[in-house]
Amino acid sequence: MTTDAHRTLPDGRPVPLLTGEELPMLESWLAFHRATLELKCAGLDDEQARTASAEPSSLTLLGLVQHLAEVERNWFQRAFAGLEVPPVFGERTGYALDADRGLDEALAVWRREIARGRELIAGRSLEDTGRIVDGPMTGLEVSLRWVLLHMIEEYARHNGHADILRERLDGVTGT
């Protein structure tokens, strides 16, 4: 019998845990949303990934990947672990495109940020805390539970954007 932890959807994304402890369940939902973003980028070339396909917005799938790499770094390294690290791509939002950076490079950096975040939270409790480092809530204490919930929300929202961008690019829907 296959357990929840080993189930995947036909498209390869992991099925989030349906039962169990809170921390693994939150981590499984975040893994699902990360895999959804990666699936939205699958099969695209650099030109497509750079295309702002939902005018008048300038949002691109490459920009979303870069932004979420920055989000990963911000919440796990800066806020939760208290590390002083520079922006991933030279500016805080991650949306700015560099003519020399393609989708494969951005995805590799994004995966590296995910791996680093996983290292930093391994063995930690949902009640462990860090501090927000910038923005209107600078200095407020946040728990790992809050960070994970926020990351799930962040990915879910941006995966909705990715759905629209991808459909406008080549008609691919359904992930």
C-alpha cells in the first residue's frame, strides 16, 4: 500500500499529506506548490519564460521564479534564521530580468534556495521563531508555523499568476 508521503499525481507533483502531524503536512503542501511552479515552467524556452503574456502586466514566468527564489531566501534565511544575506539576483523583488540569465539558471538558483531553507528548518519546531527583517512589519517575531503558512500562501497566489501566464503563452492549462 502506498502511503500519502509517496503518492504523486500523474503530472509528477507530490500529493500533500492528507493526515498526520502538522509540520510534515505544512512541508508537504509547500512541496506541492513548489512543484506546481516548476511544472508551469516545464517545456518553455527562455524567450517564452521572459514574455509578459498577460498585458498590461509586465509579469513573466522567469520573473516569478526569480521572485520566489528571493522569497525563499527572505523567509528562511533572513527572517527565520537571522542570516544577513544579499538579495539573490541583486534586488529585493527578484522580478528584474537580466539578459544573460535564462530559465534554467533561475530554476537552479531557486532550487538551491529551497534546499538551503530546508536545511535551516530541519529539526526545528513550529514554535521556533525569527524576526521579520523589512517592510511594514519589520522587527515582529514570527514562528516557523507562520513562515510555512505564509510561504504556502505566497506560492498559491503566484501559481495562480503562473496559470494565467502559461495559458496565454501556449494554451497549457490544468496544473
